[in-house]
Amino acid sequence: MTPHISVLIDTYNHERYIEQAIVSVLEQDFPADEMEIVVVDDGSTDSTPSIIEKFLPRIRYVRKKNGGQASAFNAAIPELSGSIVAFLDGDDWWVRQKLSAVVETFDANPEIAAVGHGFYEVRDIEPPREMILPEKPCRLDLGSVDSARVADSGITMLGTSRLSIRRAVLDRIGPLPEELAFCADMPIIALALALGGAIILDRPLCYYRLHARNMCAHDPTDQNRLHRNFEITDIFLKYIPKRLAELGIADEVSSALLGSIRSELERLKARYGGARWNVFRTELQRFQRYHQHPTPGYLVFEGLVSACALLLPPPRFYQLLDWYGRNNFSRFRKMLGQAQPKVPSAFFQRRPVAERDL
């Protein structure tokens, strides 16, 4: 029997987490005979392989030489048989109802390319404290600049462990650039939005784990990792607009979709090696990208921030900005004035996790 859905788990040196990821798939409330589970190991050097082998033959195991996430996807996707592919990182895990909810959504919406959903955010092995989800089910696509801007705000809910996509769409996307050692889900997400769009469910259906070995983590003390992050981001910021243009997506729509990624890259470069003028320009552009119709009081506040950007060394300025954010001082800024966000902040929400939510 051809499986209805293929689960693709990608892993590299996840000995602490991979068992939980696999078990969370095996314990899904979806019929076992309608799914297949393929684990692709990108050349792990720890005990990950021996842990995976415990689950044979309930899973299929693809082991390859280390080459990065894109190369792992390229090696494993041709091995899949299902008409839907659900991705899972080896350090994350799913709630029991994940696959049932996803397949039901695909079956009810035959025109869509992908399904995503909310998620719990977990710090290593701690209990989840926050969840990120839309205020209601929504559709993301690239039909206009405004819709691309909304997609940019919600794209995190299509990240690897939240992403399910039709196999036919994956076939149209084709092999990924193997230079993408991580964040290889980004081209898949962007092109899926162009090839039918995605529905985002207002339910937290997976646990996204933050830990020190996350490849996308920004560690200011690790200059090699920072350089690699810049390098990878530059690669897909060049690759994605070109592929979107081939699908008829206008440049201004591509720019709106990639706004947050470009902004974060510019901020990181300014923070870890930019001049004060670059910091000032980056923060001004960031404000213009996300806000509109500021009140006079809000402009005064932004003027003070800009003055700090020009007066303080970049690392010190961003330390101050981090401190401001951690202590939620934005509540005092609101006393001065406000600016209207281009995408309503209530559209995608970060909420504390209560016991009833788990």
C-alpha cells in the first residue's frame, strides 16, 4: 500500500533528542499503515546512529556523509513515497494529533501547497513556557505585496518541524542548493507560497527546541558561526528571488516576503562589525519596514534611539536594546506615542503556556 504521508526526519549529532523525535511520530494518532518514516542522518559522529537503529524496521534509515541540511533533503526526498511530506528536525518533536490535523487540512483544501501551524517553544529540556500561533487559521500566499508582508510575519510557522508539503510541489521545486548547510527549509517554504500558498493552523502541534547547538543560533563569541550564518543567509537571499521570478513573482513581492530576513542580516552585520552610521541606517530602515503612521511622541522616541545609535559603539547599543526588550520597557514607550504596525501584532501571537494547553 502506498503511504498517504511520508515523514522525513533529518538529524545530525542529535543523540540527546532523536529518540524523542522518532517516538513522537510513532505515537501519532494517524493510521500507521498510511504513513512511512524515513530518517536521514547527515553523517553523525555521536551515538545518533545506534539510537536510530533501535527503531528498525519500523523506520527507514538513510545514512550519508556529512554535507549539510540541503544535501540531506536532496538525498532523502527521492526515497519518499507519500503524496504529502511532513518534515521534522531531529531535535524537535510533535504532539500526537499533528499528522491527523495536517492531512485533514490538505484533504479539505486540494489547491494549497503546504500546511503549517503554531508551536511550543522549548529551551533544551525545560518545560515549554511560550507558544507561538496565529489568532485564527489563516492562509499565506504571494498574491500581493501586502500578503507577502503577512507571509513574512508568519513564515516561522512553516519552519522545518512545522512544514508539510505536497510531494508534487516538492518535485516542482527540485533539488536544493547544497551550499545551504542549514536553513534549507527556506527555499521550500518560499516556493511553496508561490505554488499554491499555505494554510496555518491555530494550534501548537510541535515542540521547537532551542539549544546551544542550533545551527541558526547567534553566538557573538563564535566568530566562525557568525560568519557561516552571514554566508548561508546571503546564499538564499540570492537564490530565492531568482527562483520566485521564474514563477512569475514580482520583485517587490519577493522583497516583502524576505523583509525580516534581510533586516535581521543587516542588523547582525551592524552589530558585529558595522560602524555607528550603519547601525543608525539599519535601525531606521527596520522601523520603516515594520511601522507606519507614527504619532509625534513615537517619532521623538525613535529620535532618541537614533541618537543612541550614533553615540554608542554598536555592541553597546545592541546590549542596551536587548536590555530594553528583556525588561519589556515598551510599555513606557507607549506613554509617549505609538506607530501602527504594517502587519497587526495580534495576527501572530506569543502566549504563555498554561497547564491546560499541554
